[in-house]
Amino acid sequence: MISSLSFHAALDRTWPPAEFHVVGPWVLRKGNGGGKRVSAATANFMATVDDIPLAVHTMQKLGQQPLFMIQSKDSMLDSALDKQNYKIVDPVNVYIKRVSELTEVPIPHVTAFTIWEPLAIMVEIWAKGGIGSERLQVMHRAAVKTGILARWNQKPAGSAFVAIHNKIAMVHAVEVLPEQRRQGVAGWIMRRAAVWSKENCAEKMVVLCTQKNIAANTFYQGLGFRKLCSYHYRQSLENK
């Protein structure tokens, strides 16, 4: 099992922000529209209530609304933000599995391919799932990476993105077309991701999904992923 610290380091390297800014006890991220993961502030040691204005001011200078990622170590910060009317947004479950446990089943021929750079059809599939150009820029910033294109019923079926840091493979942006769902496509995507990850020396695979996405949580649990940790965001309603 990896530590929560190792996971968050891998998250920053496999889904990288455009910029990092270390200010006092904070690591701030400039996301350029790439979503919460690349835009949130995290505390790199015990931040207190007195440190919150520094983070808020710096995020506003970066042109972003104040947003904090709260990890398990951040209970005091979580309480302080709650008292300042920062509400919980998008609680996320983090799941982990050994890469080798996903490479034992042969993948049917012409079912899932690793491709980089993304083909136009992959970009189109992502766009249909709300994954646009800003998140594609996030993908391009990762170092060791690939895309996955799945086919089913002789047609394009899904796309995903995989990147590796420190032997941890993280699978992001899994998107299956509505008409191709409930046919095992996502499972083949994950197995292809595992094969590529093993070829590139990764030992563990990590995936994320919001707690409210019951279907995704059930899917990953069904594949044998175990919960590693969870996190959530705090966002002020006044700044939303």
C-alpha cells in the first residue's frame, strides 16, 4: 500500500497544473480552467486559520476563485474553513490496486489501444463527456503518459488517459460513449491501462471518483480496487 503523501505527489505529476506557487504553508496551483484538481490550494504543513487570508489573496491574484483541497491530515484547517462558510464540494474516493492483478486476463483483439498523441475521435469522445481543451492541456503536461482508445461492436467506444509517477499509474478521464456502456468496455480500458503501466514499470494503479458517482464506485470495487483514502474541496459560496 502506498501512503496518502505518495498518492498526492503522483496526482500532481500525472494531472499537473500549469503552475505551482509555494507561499507560506500553502502549495497553490494555477489550473488555467483545467478543473478543481489543478486549481486547489493544499497545506504543505500545519496551516492555521491565520494563514487562510494569504491563500485566498494569492489565488485571487492568480485569477482564480479560492478553493482548498482537504486531505485526512487537514482536520483543523477543515474546521476553520467550515466556520468561515467554506462548504464541502465534490468528496472524492481514491482507489488502488496492484497493476499485476489487472494484466492476467487477455484483452480481446482490436478492443483497446494505447495511443499518444490523442486521435481526433478520442478528443471527440472526451468532449462528449465534458472533458475539453483545458483538460487536454493538463494531459499534455504529464511526463510519462498515454491515451487509450477502446472499440466495441466495430465502433469507437471510449477514451482514457494514463500517466505514471514514481511507479504509480493513475488513470484519468475515463469516458465511455452512452451507447457503448454496460458492455464491459470500461473494464477493457482499465486492463489495457494496466498492461501499458506494467510495461512502463508501474506497480500500483490508482483511480479517483466522486463519492456521488455510485456507478463508478461500484465499477472500481467490482474490479477489486481497494479504497486508499478520500479528500474533498472547500469552496466559499460567496466566491463561487
